[in-house]
Amino acid sequence: MKQMKNVFLLTLLSTFLGHAQKKKVLLIGIDGLQLAQIAKATTPNFDAFTIKRGFCGGIHNTVSQQVTSSGPSWMTILTGVWADKHNVISNSQAQISKANSVFQYINAVKPNLYTTSIAHWRTINLLLYKDMYKVNFAAQGAGDAYCTDLAIEQIKHKAADFVFVHLDEIDHAGHSKGFGKAYTEAIVAVDKHIGQLVKAVSKREKKYNEDWLILLVTDHGRDPKEGKNHGGFSISEKTIFIGMNKKGNAFFNSINNVKPLQSLQELEKNAIPQTAVVPTILDYVDIPIKKEWQLEGGSLLD
């Protein structure tokens, strides 16, 4: 009888493991979107996420301080370290990140996972030139709608395990017009793209028993006066956001988006560092984070 019970339990365990949900990640990068401006637009798809205030630009007045520009910021998002380690200090294409990216970490530990990098702003993939050889599919230089369609294709038909898709038209609107009608319209357009991506993920979850972490992140804020520029160290320019479709850990949930901030030091103590994105992704796909990687943020998951 005892032997039969053991066989039964082993069978149950085997069945459970065989039907365990496969964990996958979609990282949606939204260039130049000021957190406070989201509320000014109709955004049902943004609103479905838990969005928390974060910061870019490194730690002020330390060796990690970096300009609040797209090149350094996207490298921090995708490597988990500040510019003193990845060495990308501007938007120039004449640079290559010295730090390993999330693509490299995934490939080294779980080479069978299928990864994708789709960037409207082509410089992102160029700055990660050495790691693009580790990616199963990469594309760059097209508009937001086309990038969204490519990402959906990878999700639906290539069964990708990690998808990074970068959308840039909000940043274009900001540089051209600043805050206002065009900027708000660009937010609404990106919200629709997010809805399309979430729909593709939801279909896979139901059909293939998958469990997706979806992250939303922006690279930098904008100047507080007009919203046309960035690069400096104002609270507005350093303020970003990180959104998740999962509950998140105590630190993530403790962030108060509406708490008034009087200094950069307050921002850095009361917001999520941009460096948290890579550890969160690795944690979700069960890749143990090694001390020698020297990642500068922690996972936002329990």
C-alpha cells in the first residue's frame, strides 16, 4: 500500500511539473514619457498596470552620476548598472557598452531561451553591438506601429521568451512640441500599442499555459518648464517610472508617487532606481544573480 501511495505521489508531482506555467517577459520601453503626463491622457492600458516612480541619472554627485539622455539611460535599463560601469555617456553611436546586458545574462545561463530586441531608436541595438550576436531576433530603425507589429509577431509565432520593444514617438513629440496636445496624443497612441501587445501576451497565456511578466519603463524625464529637453539633473528630468502587471515586492509597493520631493536626494530615496529592471527580469525567469555581476539594483518581485 505504501509503495502504491509513493507511486501515486510521484505521478502527481510529475503531472504538476509537466504542466507548470512557463515564465516569459515582455519589456516595453517608452522613450521620454514624463510620469506626471500620463494622467492627462486617456490611457486604459497604462491604467491596468501598477506604475511606480523611479529615477534615472545615477546617484547625484557620485561616480555613478550620468546625464539624463537616452543612450546612458537605455544602457542602464538593459545592463543593470550605471554609466561608470557600462561607459555609455552620451547618445553617440561611437560607443559600445562595456557591461553585459540582460541578453548576455540570459544567453549564458539559459541559452535555449529565445530573445528579441526591437528598437525604434536604432542606437540602442548599436550600443549593445557585442550582445546582439546573442539575440535570436533584432530589428531597429522603424516607427512605433511597425515595432509593435514585429514584437507581436515574435510573441505569437516565434514563442519568444524575452521580448524588448522600444517605442520612441512620445519623445519625438516632446522634442518637437513640448508638453501639450501633440505630446498627449502620442501618449494615447502608445497606450493603444501597449493594448495590442498585452492582448498578444494574453492569448499565449491562455493557449500555451504561459505566465508573462510585463514591464513598462521610460528612460528619462523632461525639463519641468516646457518638456522639450532633457539631459540635466532637475527632479523632473531624473524622474522616470517602472510599471508591472505583477503585484511586486514590499519595496515596489511602498513607493508613493504623489509624495512631494524637494531634492534629488529625496527622489533617490523615494523612487526605484533604473537599475532594478535587469534583476527583476532575471529573477522572474529563474536566473540566479551572481555577486560578481555587480548589478546595482534589486528585483522588484518577492
